[in-house]
Amino acid sequence: MQPFTDPAMVAGYAQSTPRKVPGFADLHRMAMLLLAEKASATASILVVGAGGGLELKAFTEAQPQWRFVGVDPSAEMLDLASRTLGPQRTHIELQLGLVDAAPPGPFDGATCLLTLHFLSKGERLHTLREIRRRLRPGASLVVAHHSHPQSGDPELWLSRSLAFAGRTDADLTRLSVAAGAMAERLPILSVPEDEALLREAGFVDVALFYAGFSFRGWTATA
């Protein structure tokens, strides 16, 4: 939680995050389209890890009739979300806390973007189960976060993401050191582990839809 309460990090989040994630705006558009396949024109959508408000802004601009509940454990990031959303804030309920703080639903879809890689395996499973419990049968979940191929070197994939984020001035040794520090700090899982957790949480039809260096995204059905 500490980085998401640091004033400098929060102030720069909206500018720095799109540079770190390949196809950041396209990821939001793809997530919206995947949700829209099964959600009605007046759907209620749960957004877990909503701090910053960037995906909420993209979703509500694309689907102005949808209603959203966004939950996040950082008050500072939720304040940023309110500022980011501006007048669109009227479409959205922001709730401080973890997924357990979200209303019971049922929701017509849910997202959890760039969040699960901060959670331990057990915390992820709990989060996914709580999301599943709040979804209508047949509703879509869209997730995206750091992951790596089963046979791949996690630090190599992270170093590639760091280079993409603007660390091209760093030599391979420095990138490797920074990637190693990230790997120690973030409990990153392999692709098979991520997919197995989604199924263990009760989701079906788990399918990869996005990959960009160390980032992966899946859609699944409740």
C-alpha cells in the first residue's frame, strides 16, 4: 500500500502508468468490449482496484448508461479517481476498502486491472472468489496484471517491461537488477498458475486476450 499513499506517486500516476503498460488505452477498450458482450445497455459493473480512475473514465465515456462501483484500499488513489472523473463521477460509486467492502451485487460484469500482482496467491484467490460471489451467473470478469510464461524467466520479462516504460538508457545489468527487485517485491505468478486460480475461484471459459511483455490479461465467465 505504501506506494499508493505516497503523494509524489499519486500525483504522477495518471501520466506514468500509461507509459508502463503496452497498449494501455487499448487494454481499457478491450476490457469494455468484453464486458459489453454479456452486459446490457444499463449494466452495473464492479471495478476492483479502481484507484486513479483511468479505466473508470474510459468505461463511462464508452458506455454512459452503465453504472459503476469502484473499490480501492487507498483513500489517496480514490481522491485522484474523483478528480480524474470530474463530472462523470455522478455515474460512479467509489468505496474505500478491499473487495470485501464492495456491495453484494449482483453485478453484470467486473474488472480487476493492474492489481492482482500486488496480492499473494491466497489473497488473489480470496479476491477472485469474492468477485465471483458478487456476479450474476454468466457475467464476465476481465483481469490484467504482471504474469510470465511457465517456462520463462520472470526477471527477463520484467526487464523488458522496464525498458518499455522508458528505461532504455539503462544497460542490461541495471535493468536486470531493477527487475530482480520487482520480482522480490511482487508475488508474480506464471500463466498456468493465474489461469488455475481463476478456475479455482469458480470461473469458467478462462481465455487469454492480451499480452504485452510481462503483462497478461484474461476474460472469464462467472
